[in-house]
Amino acid sequence: MLENHVSDKKSLFPTGAHTELREQKSRSRRVSLVQGNLTGNERSESLGISARVYQNGVYGFSSMAECSGSAAEKVLRAAVANALFMDRHVGRGKGPLPVIPCSDVPAGRAIQDTDQKQYIEFAKALDAYIAGKYKNLSSRSVIVSEDSMEKIVCTSDGCDGHICAPRSHVYIVLGAESTSGSPLELFHPVGGSGIFSENFTDPALLYPQIDALYEKLMHKREGVHAQAGYKTVVLGGFLSGMLAHEAVGHTVEADLVLGGSVAGPALHKRVASDLVTLVDFAHTAFGAPTPLPVYLDDEGTPAEDAVLIQNGILQGYMHSRESAQHFGMKPQGNARAWSFSDEPLIRMRNTAVLPGKDKLEDIIASVEDGYYLLDTTNGQADTTGEFMFGVSMGYEIKKGKLGRALLDTTISGVAFDMLKTVDMVSDTMEWASSGFCGKKQPMPVGMGGPALRCKVMIGGR
Amino acid sequence: MDNSIHMEKSIQEDIREIAHKTGERLREAGADKAQYTVTETQTHEFNVDGGEFSLFRTLFGHSLSVTAYKDQKKGSASTNQFDDSAIEAAVRDCLKSAQSGVADEAYDIAPAQESGTFRDGAYEPDIDLFFQRTRELMRDIRERHPKILMEQMIVSHDQTHKIYRNTNGTEFEAFQGAYAVSLMFSAHEGDAATSFFGSDICTDRLDRPFIELGSLEKDLADTEAQLSTVPVEGKFQGVILLTPGSLPDFLGNIIGNFASDGCILDRTSIWLDKLGQSVADSRITLSLCPGDRRIVCGERFTRDGFRSKDYDLIKDGVLKSFCLSLYVANKSGFAPAGNSSFALVVEGGDTPYADMVKSIKRGLIVGRFSGGNPSVNGDFSGVAKNSFLVEDGEIKGAVSETMISGNLAQLLNSLVAISRETVENGSSVLPYMAFDGVVISGKESGAQ
């Protein structure tokens, strides 16, 4: 466990200013096997202390790559000086932040280290299975990754806590040639919150997922280009999760609302069909832990769920303490920092569209001419709500039946227009947690959703 | 400037001493070969959010990264702690990882080379003048581009002192410092709002207003001009004119899909057998030039420990090199790349930008591309953001919800023209480039 060098420094906090002192250790482990070649075999550790001070509407921040009492005192002095500098030159003249009732959030779990050999042997076992069983692949990669953050958060006027957030994943990438001779790839992540030995006990447990990925790749070998245009589609759970995060989530982060996002004038207005409810879950959803639970943020705010859209009406934003004060709303624990040297930013946690009442097979059967889109490679969105997702796997739907597989394509739309076209929502959902959200700093996030029938623009030939 | 913000650096060790200790520990631990880099950094950064100053931060960092080889097995470890036990742990972790690894004859380090010390840019910041230039930029934008709302502006001075050593006796040392200005903005008027746009500058001089650097002034004006949009009717094949802002995405995908480590190692690159052959229009020369005088604080030595050299990836349309690390070079039999940077340089052509626009029968000026990861074979599709419709040589207006799709390899052979003008933003030197044969589709094409 991280030794605490910050909690006894509260007496040094400046009076009349909101102050955060954070000690943090981040670790990452990664093993990459490409065609059986060990191309990556890395371990990294990063730790240090940072301080942030809020004075009359501006922040001063400083950090050092050292964990000690003297480092804590030095970053605190520098952060105070930086805040005073900004106040003197910029002078926004805002008052103090509202106080949050103090409590102490204990460490939920300890992060145990894993020997590098275990990652390598696990990756080699998966690679041997793929190489032995599937001779017609043109390429294969197995990546084992574990990252973790351990933080001690100490605040002047909020909760304190010692929090640990490990996650571990295995990524499988399979490649083959299409029937026309072009190279194709498909990718599948497995894993989530927790250390490697909790999530991965036996490589054989992943074999069925590799087999399923291979089967999809074989369908894709025979794939066709989507017809470009405005189409009726069924978005699978991974795509509706991406939609929740990229296309809606970012526009309702309060800092982006202040930066002019489309959600500013849309508050309390209809932005989706009444079948759509969208929540940024903190640590528990549907009676189970979320993919990446968050209990306390880095401003000392206890994490609770943020309801963003309820039955199609935009209900609120995600906040830091400062933005919550600006909008007269309640902070719900969204201010998070990636590294010890990063300041907290408004970030999503586990953002999801809630399931509905339709059966997936009924949704597919209802589409006369469209597409069923399953997997995504990446997504981007704009503050206007215009989004783009790469689609790596999908199928045609003709007269209610699944048809040929699709080659890689892209879908796009404007979130608050597209969500109004949602007219069927499946009763099951899928979660994903293997990626990073990028917004000045990277951040692990969860996202999820049910299958949605809706209309989007699809790229193609 | 108040001196109190300059935190004392008593904790910062002499990184030469850290390098020495690391070498000693590696020798004691029995590494056959090794390379290691010790870095110390200092950052002074101002943030603007929603158009107002929000944060001033000063960061003091350091790091040690070690790669060691034992019995032709390789392991890597990094730490940001410099005490003796942390150095020892990093070396131990590194060797232990190597011993757990897979032996491969292709693992190697750079040979002995003449050592070098490099000093680039503005190593010591002038924080007072930097802050004044930043305030001046905010004022210039307010006065000259009143419809612009600054979502976020991050300006920083980044100082890096780095030492690289390997067990073949090579040592490089670099002292670099530069000012970075990164803007994210959109335009607003009444209920109308544009997509956000990002513009970046890297400079080592503070003698000119920031708004005059790179393409910042044009980017702001173009974004304001995107407030009113015109519909794109139907689906058609047309010309895309890529700006110096959108070009790096396309060139980066071309390098990633056809010329980089991953696609050469797994042999999925469609250029695998094209070295020395034509892969592009003969007017295209694409180079990676960290040593170019227009690149600020470019890379001086590679991640593998070679002294960086500028090189042509494509010269007069012919593929001259791949962008390979030493490992993949050894594995594939191709030569390692001259550098490991992304300092793109494409020199200007012979067509004025205005004439390029006039020559377009139907197409788009693409300011930003928001696309899915291209297929391994180079097929791409995505949204043309911050883009303008051109018909019969005239800019008709900005577009929304318009997609483009094509193939990256075919694009290089469908060049229409390269602009005479180039944009130098400190990180790259790029012109405007127009390509034909791209599928452009508007929402109206299949609206139901």
C-alpha cells in the first residue's frame, strides 16, 4: 500500500481557499506477442504528489515526482504561489466553493503485483492455441495489459480517501485475407476491473471467445461494403455504449457546456425519444459493481450516479465542484485525474443507455433493409453532438433476416437528432471497459448499452 | 514574475549521476546488453477554459527507462523515482522480465557511435513574456474573431534534459525547451454553432504575436465562416483538398497502415514488396525531418539509440524507406528508419492555393477528418468536419453531416495538385494537397 505522506499536512493548507493534496502511484504492465514474437515486455511505475489550490476563481497546481513529507510541503507552497499569481493577474473574484460534508473513504482493495512471467505465459498459451488451431490466419496478436491507480486524496473541505483502481485486459487481434485478397482484422478485448490474477485464471476459459472471433472474421472475409447513405440500423450494445460516451457524454460534461456545447441550451428539453434514458453510473449498476467503479473523485466528492437523460429529456450535466457551483447543481464525483502530475478534470465513469423492453430478435426482424452493427474500433464526437464511430463488424439486414457481413465502415450522425429516431430498445445490455477516454489526459472509462433501432449515416461505397 | 512560484529543485538529482548508477547496477546484474534513458522535465503551463484563465501549474518530473537483454531475451522497465532502491528495482524488474521472455536474435541495441550533446530551442522560459503573449492572443482573438468561443487553450513551456546511454558506449545528451500553444475552439452566433477545431503551434521564440504563427489566424477565420452551412446533395465522386491541418491524419494513417513496425512485422502491409517502386504520384515527396530548421526541438536521437537523420519515406512517388525500429528492421531484413519522429515535411508545389480551389469542379476543402481506423488495406471512411463545399471553383459554404470514403493507397496516386504555400507550425511543414476520386455523401443522399 502507498505510504501516506499527505494527511498530516492539512495544518499547512491556506485559509480561505479550497485545497487538495494527492499522493498517487500508477503502474502499468504490458506484454505483446505479434505473430509469436515478443514485441513488448514492459513494466512501469510512476508516483508523486500534487497540490491544487482554488483562490477566487482560479487554480494553482504543482507536482513533484517524489513521495515524501517534504515533497508534499513543497508542492503545496508552489500551488499556493501559482494560485496567488493567477488571482493577482486575472482576478476573477469568485467566492469559495460550497463545502462538501467531510467523511473518510477507506481503501476498497489492495493492489497486488503480478510476476511478469505470468503475463508472458498466459499470452503464449493463447498464441499457441490460435496458431495451432487456425492455420489460415494471415496475422495474430495477443496483448496482455494491466494498469492501476492508487491514490490518497486529502482535501480542505471535502471527503478524504485512499482509493485503488486496478484493471486488467487481454486483447486478441486476428487477421485474414478477404476473398479478394485484401487484409482484414478483427479485435476482441476481455477483462475489466480487478488485478490480472482475479480476472484471468486459465487461458482455456478464453478459447470460446477466440473461436467466436475467428468465426466472425471468416464471415467478414466474405464481407461486402455497406451502401453509403442514411439508413435504418440496429446498433449493438458496444456501439450504443460508444454513443452514450462519445456522442452524448462529452457534450454534457459541464466544462464543455461552458465551452459552447449543444447541451447548453438543451437542458430540460427533449433530446431523444422517450425510450432513451442515459446514466453515468458511479460504482453500482443494476445491483452489481460497474465495470470500473468510482467511489470518490479527486476533489473529495463522494461518487454517485448522474442521470443525464431521462425518458428522452436532458436532465443534467457532469460536474466538478466549480462547475456545479456555476450551474447551481450538485457535484457527483466526476472530477478525476490520470497521473499524480495531472489536475482533476470532469470525466465520465460508466456511462450507459438503459435497457428497454424489446427482444433483440424482434428488433432485427422489424428491419426491412438496414444493418446490424456489432463492433467498433474507435469513436469521436463534437461539441455539436456530431459523432463518428468506426465499425469493424456488422451484417446486412434484408427483410428482417441477417445477411452478408460488412467490411469496415463508419457511421455518423448528430446525437440529439439521431436519439430521437430510436424506436426500439433491447432488454439486455453489454458493457465495455478496455479503452481510454482522451481529454487532455487519458482516463479509463466504462460504457455500455442495449441494442437500439435508429437511423444514422453510414459510410461505404 | 513572483520568484516564489519557482519551486526549489533540491530534490532533483543530477541525471548524469543517475545514469552512472543505472549503468553500474546493470553491469552488476549481469545484463548482456542494455540501453537506458534518464530524463528530467520542467513544465510551466497556463490553461484557459470557456474563454477565461483557469489554472497555472508547474510540474517537476523525472524518469528512468531501462531496456536490458540477457541470453537474447529482452525486458523493459521504467520508474520516476531516482533513489538507489528505485534504480535497483527498475534494473531487477527489467532483467527478470527479460529472463521470463522469449529469445529472439533480432533484439539488439545501436552500435557504438560518436557521442553528442544537443542544445535546442529556448531552454530557460521567459514566463513573464510568455504570459503576456498568451494574454495578447486572447485579446487578439476577442477583437479579431468575436464569434470564436475558446473551449480550451493550453499554453506551456516544456523543458527537457535527457541522457541516453547504451552498453556499446554510445551516449547522447539533449537540452531542449520550447513553448507550445494548443487551442480548441468553435464559433457561435445566436443558436448557430460550429464543430470544434484544434490548432497547435510550437515555437522557441516570443518575438511575434502567437496569432501570426502557424495557420492560427486562418483557422479562426475559417471556423467563423463555418457558422452557416449548405447541404450536400447526393453521393458523388469528387476532389478533397486537404489542409495542412487535416493532412497529418491521412499521412499518419498511411504510415501506420503501410510502413510502420506493426504492419511490416505481421506482413499485412500492402507495400511490403514495394520498396524502390512507385507508390504515389511522382510529384509527391514525403519526408520525416526532425533536423529541419523549421522543426522546433526535433528529435536528436532515436528510441533505439541512433543519431537521428532526416529521411525520405517517399521521394518523387517512389517508396524509399519504411518507418522501422531496429527490432523490426532486423526481423524483416529492411533498414531501420533514419529517425523515430513524426516531423512531417512536404515541400510546396507549383500551384497557388487559390488556383487549386478554382480548379475543383465538385469537392470539399477538408479542414478536419473524423474517421474510423482505416482498414488494413487502406479503405477509409469518416466525417468531413470543418469543411467547405466547392462547386465550379467556388466555395459554396461549410458542410455538415457529410461523409467521405476512399482508399489511402489509391489517394496517393490520385493527386490533383500541391499548393505553393506551406504552413510551418514548428512540428511539421505541410502544404495543401488535393486528391481526386473520393466518394462524398451528404445526409440527403438516402434520407428516408
